[in-house]
Amino acid sequence: MKLSILQVNTEDLSPYAIVCGDPFRAESIARKLDNVRELAFSREYRTFVGEASGVAITVVSHGVGSPGAAVCFEELIKGGVKTLIRVGTAGSYSAEVPPGSLVVSTAAVREDGLTRQLVPLGFPAVADSDVVRALFEAASETDGLVKKGITVTLDAFFQGVEEFPHQKYKQAGALAVEMEISALYVIAALRGVRAGAIVALDGYADADLREVYDPHTDVVSGAVEREIDAAIRAIVKLNQ
Ligand code: R1X
């Protein structure tokens, strides 16, 4: 069967998938795998398959924001993917986890608009505990700071006239904010598959800490490299 939006044949997909926002990042993740093939590049969704230590891994870009990303997650699950790991970037809430750190998301605050159209807000957006463990172990084997905890998923990237909810979630102990994890966790739960996410912090979300937002630094690209390696090794661990 061909997936209508990803434009990929389901027979080519593997049970494990790494998803990321940026189609160019999907390519750099795929380059770390053996026997890589590009399957399709349709809209923002670019799909590769390859192998790490003999384990087949699908790599797909999902674009920016929960609704578009949800299309990717739903089609992958329809196509037989059973474990999804998001490798992404996020804004830090605290100087204790500065840009360049990695955060494994144990659960996501549902400040997105999409998931409330799927299931009531009381339903949690929570990661699979085995995926969290594998990601945290693999990330801790790399150099640099790694934390695990709650992240916030928000639709807005640029502020309008409404206040961003960063202060209250920071006070409540959330570590970082990004734009897709709650969609991933809710959809994974509704469809009965497992999911996890690791993010590289690329700046401060908190206006008190933020200077100019520039995610194109060596510190950030080093953290992105570490999280990609960690996600690949986490999948190999999960497959053992
Ligand atoms: O999740 C966020 C979004 O995909 C993080 O980076 C993008 C916006 O720059």
C-alpha cells in the first residue's frame, strides 16, 4: 500500500522510526546509517530507510508544528511503524539546562491545538517508559549535560498579543518548549504504539534569559549530533 501523503510504500518501512522536523536533518541522520535508500520527498516529508547494527530504521522529516507532524506520525503508524523517536530542538526554560544540553521528554504539556480535537485535555501526553530509558542511557553515554523531564508543546513560535505560558510551566518544573511532542505522544497512545523524544536545546524560551535566537551555532550542532547518535543507539538497545 502507498501512503497518500508521505508517498512511501508501506512494505519499505521498518518497525522503528526516527522523526525530525527538518528534511535536511533527516538526510544527515540517514547518512549515519548503513545501506541507506531515500524513499520519497513529498511536501515537508522526506523519508529514508537504512540500518544500524543490522536493525532497520526509517527516518522521516515531519516539518514544523503539531498538525503537519501528526499527518506524518499517523501515516507511519498506518504503515506498520511500532516505535517512533522524535529527535528535535527546543527552547530551554532554565539556565541550569543551557543551550547545547539534551532533554529526554518524559511527557508533554498539551498546549497544542491539534490533540484536543482527538481526545479530551485530561488525557496525558506521555512517553513510553522503555523508550525513555533507552534514550536516556544512550544520551548519557555521550559528552555533555542530559536531563529527563516534562516538556511543553506549543503551537505559537512568535508571540502575538497573548502572553506565552512559559513562566507558569517553568515554575511547575517543565524543562523546555517545542512544537510537536504532545502530538506524537497522544497519537502513539491512541494507536497503541510506543514513542519517545529527545531534544537539543537551541536557545532560551524564557524572555528573561533570551538574547538573540540563533540556533546555528557549534554548541547547538554538537548537541544535535549527540542526540542523533543517542537515538540510533537507543533503537539498537530497544531491539536487543
Ligand atoms: O519543535 C520546534 C519546531 O519544530 C523546534 O524547532 C522548530 C521551530 O524552530
